[in-house]
Amino acid sequence: MIMTNSNTPAATGNTLQLILATGAFAICFAVFGSVSAMMPILKKNLGLSPVQVSIALAVPVLLGSLGRIPLGMMTDRFGGRLVFSLVMAFSAVPAFLMGFVSSYTQLVLCGFFIGVALASFSVGVGFVSGWYPPNKQGLALGVYGAGNVGQSLAAFGSPVLAGAMGLKWGFWTFGVLLLIWLAVFYLKAENAPRRAPAKTFSEVMQPLRESKSWVLSLYYFLTFGGFVAMAIYLPIFLTDMFKLTPGDAGFRTAGFVLLATAMRPLGGSLADRIGGRKILLWVFPVTAAMAIFLACPMMSTFTIGALGMAVAIGLGNGAVFKLVPEYFPQSVGAVTGLVGAAGGLGGFFPPLVLGAIRQATESFTLGFILLALFSLLCFFVTYKSGSATTAQPASQRATA
């Protein structure tokens, strides 16, 4: 790729800015992921019930979901360099406070604010997409989305660090890394050349009134929501269902996250070539099938279901976010905020539902069946809305 500067149109992309944004998102995601990675230990230390665990896991996702909407709008208006820097600075505070948590109330409160780190996603999409032309945005955003690997770093690293250095370092390590990357990002990051004047609030809101933005939100509710829900709840599944140690559960969770993350750039690249809708027509039925495997309470079937789902939803994540800048090239941040919020909420509700199902039935099976049914619903919507989810000609996209 040819490097660009702040005064040159982003004709081919900017590798440095992509690296800076991806690194920022990865460490933010690690800060967010440290809560779920440490939850088996916190559950034991604080004597939490299944429902309390579910609430503690879901609360960070709530702010991480809803916060994506205003952060996406702010990115469109003020640029990703400033907004991403502020998000990283704010996220470091609850990361350090988590090391002092000694009650359930403190856990929920700190967890809520650590959700800002998850909300950073919409900032990076707006920041990165401005540096890349439409025919390369799928791959670029797929690479950026691979920052999900931060969840894997936390899933494996936090329990190990806590065991070696004390519980607080399961959180503090990623807080320190975040502050270091914040300094690098602030010094080296540049906003892409603005191709149009800054928008008014009404203009920023306009794309959110279009049906396409809500269809994309439905897709991301399942693909990214499924990723978040599985990533934060896998340690609980594995320790509760199969009696694994927190370290072993963290290692397996890291594998799930790595596989899903690796599939995301591939999904974006394939979407550049054949279209996002064609990929989603395969992703949703495969996700439904893998959910049935997860519902079988054996390690072999559960492993097949988890790995297969990682592949499917990873590809789906990349495909969905190829479509966002295609449909809304002048409002990527705002639409990303909406779609990203839907994806985050897709990770918010399942832990609550699973906790209630587990407490009521002493099994997670019904939750996986509901996931399969919802996947089939998404497939039906994708199939019926073909004309609404195929790319428009470039002349029309310019005014979307």
C-alpha cells in the first residue's frame, strides 16, 4: 500500500493509520475482555450466583453497545484521532479500579464503565474507512475488526497473570498497555482528508432513518453479538459444564476468539469480491447448525459447535461491515454506531437469558436452541431482502 498524508486523498489506503487503529481497538477489547476472563475467579471470591454472574458480564456490554452510537457520530464530526484518544484515556480508569473490587456492587459499577472500551469499535471504523477507497474497505475494516484478538489476549493472559502476580494484574496489565498505546496513537495518528464539510446533527442522524441501517443492525446483532456472548460466557460454560480450570477454560476461549478473529478479514475480503449478502446466506444456516452442536452436552460436540460458530460469525462480521461504507459512504461513523450498538446488544442479552435458563433448568440447552432459531430468522430476512442488501452503483452510493 502507498502511504498517504493528511493533505493527500486516500486513493490506496494508509497502512500506518490502520495499524494504529487496530492496535488501539485490540487493547481496548483486551481491557473489556479481562472482566469475563477473570469472572470464574471473581465468582468464587465474591460467592456470586449464576444470575449475578450474568448481570456482571452483561453490564459492560450495555454501555459498550449504546455508547457506539454517540461515539460514531462524534467521529464523523470531530475525527477519529481525538475521539479514540479520549476513549482510551477514559477506559484506562475502570481498568485500574477493577483491581480494587471487593464487592458485587463495585464489580457491576466498574464493569459498566469498562464498557467504554468496547464502544471504541465505531470510532475505528469511521477512522479507518476514510483512508481506504470502496474496493478496499472490506479488507481494511476486516483487518481493523481483527482487533477482536484482544479478547483472546485477555481470555488467556488475565488468569495467568492473576495466578502469577495477583488478581489485580489480571486487569492492570492491559490498563498499562492501553496508556502506552494511547501515547503512540496521539503522536502518530492522523485523520483522513475530509471530502465534505462537517455535518449538522440532523444530517448525521438522517441515515439512521433508513431501513437498510436496521437490516444491517439485525445481522450484526447475531454475528458480533454471538461473538461477544460466546467470548464472555465460554469460561463459564467450560467451568460449569465440563469442570475445567479457569486457566484451561481461558486457553480454549482464546482459541475460539483467535479463530473468529482470523475469519473476519477473510469475510471482508470475500465480500469485496462476491458481495456481503452471498456470504451471509451461508453464515446464518451454518450458525444455526453449530448452535445445535453446542446444545449437546458433550465436550466433543460442544467443541465442534464452538469452532464452527467461530468460523461462521467471524466471516459474518467481516461481511456486514463491508456493506456499511457501501451503503452509507458519507455517514460511516453514525451508521457504524447504530449497527455496532445492535451487535453489542446482541452480546448483552444472551448472558442474561443464559443465566436465567441455567438457574431455572440447570442446563444451557434451551439457550442454544433459541440461538439456532434466531439464526434461521436472520437467514429468512437476508433471503427476502436481497435487493435491499446488494450493493448500489457508485453513482448512487455517493449520495446515500
